[in-house]
Amino acid sequence: MVRRRVLVMFASLVMLAATAVVVGAPPTPAYADGCYTWSRTLRQGMSGADVTQLQIRVAGWPGNRNQLALDGDYGPQTAAAVRRFHAPNCGV
């Protein structure tokens, strides 16, 4: 019985120490994914390889019902796809 209490107390201390390590860890920067990060804020009217990367990511989003050209031009279709990506997904 005493051995069981010691084990439970030891397990509790280990869990408490692990929680302190996780909570005390410094925040890490957020990235879109491990493969690509954007170096600028993208807006309608822009073009380039970073816009193409954005289009690739929002083109496959289930809320995007329209075809999206992967042309590197941030036009009205890309802007609409980004809005749909950010919109709340009711029941999805």
C-alpha cells in the first residue's frame, strides 16, 4: 500500500515537472508549413512565386468550389478563395 502511494506521488511529480517545462517553453514563430513561408503580406494585384504558393494552398481547400488558376497573379478568384479559406466552416 505504501509502495503504491509512493508510485502515485512520483508519477504526479513527473507530470507536474513535464507541465512546467511545456508551459515555460518560449513561443516559436508560426509558419504556414515546413516547406514555405511568406516574406511579405500578399494582397490583390500582386504576383510572383509566393502568390503561386498561396494559390496552391487555397486551391485544394474543400470550401473552394470554383476552379482556381495557379498563375501567380493575385486576382479576384484568388481573393475569393482566400476569403472562403478564412470563413467559418459550418458543420465541416
